[in-house]
Amino acid sequence: MRIITIFIFTAALSGFNNLCGQSVDIPDEITLAFKAGNVEVLSKYLNSTVELVLLDKEDFYTRNIAEGILKDFFREHPTIDFVIKHKGGRSESAYAIGNLRTRKGNFRVYFLIKKIDSKPLIHQLRIEKDDTGGNL
């Protein structure tokens, strides 16, 4: 009986380690793109369809349309800084919550990344006005 218990425990641990080994990391390039307001780099990480919530816009957009909306936003709101405050994830997905400081105010940013063909892609992106002073 003890051998069976040890076997089950070992199998469960190795399954957990495999799951953890597959977790998606937030690419540093995404953080740097937000920090610089660089939509060209950011768009490399957009899925073919993205759920985008940005000020008065909220819908599912193709990558090209989402890129245009983001360009307009960053043109109108030049960035000062971006800091990820919290991140997490499981298996094939990850999320991050951060503070975006611009010349026209502060915003809370949330994005969800999922791996598609082993490439991390943004599936959901929310940029909302943050009137709390940038604290989470």
C-alpha cells in the first residue's frame, strides 16, 4: 500500500511540474513596448482577433484594426512610464496588470496572453482610465 501511495504522489508531482514548465511568460518586449508606446512591437504579439477595451471602444477586433486603435491612443496619450504590478498564469496562459502613465493621465492595463503554436499572443487587452493615482 505504501508503494502505491508513493507512486501516486510521485506521478502527481511530475504532472504538476510538467504543467508549471509549460506556463507562459510575459515577454519583456511587451512591457518595453507599452513603456515606449511602441505599437509596431506590441502588434507582433496581438492575436489575429483581440478583445480590446480602450476608453469608449469595446469589441473584438482584427489585429489590423486593433493596431490602428492603439496607434491613435498612443498618439493622443504619449507614454511616460509603464510598470507591471501583478502577473500570474496557468499552463498555456498568463495575464498581467500594470500602470501606464501618460502625459494625459494614468491608465490601468490588463492583458491576457495565450500560447498559439508556441508563440505568446495577446487575446485580451484592456486600457482603462485610472483615477486612483496608479495604485493597485
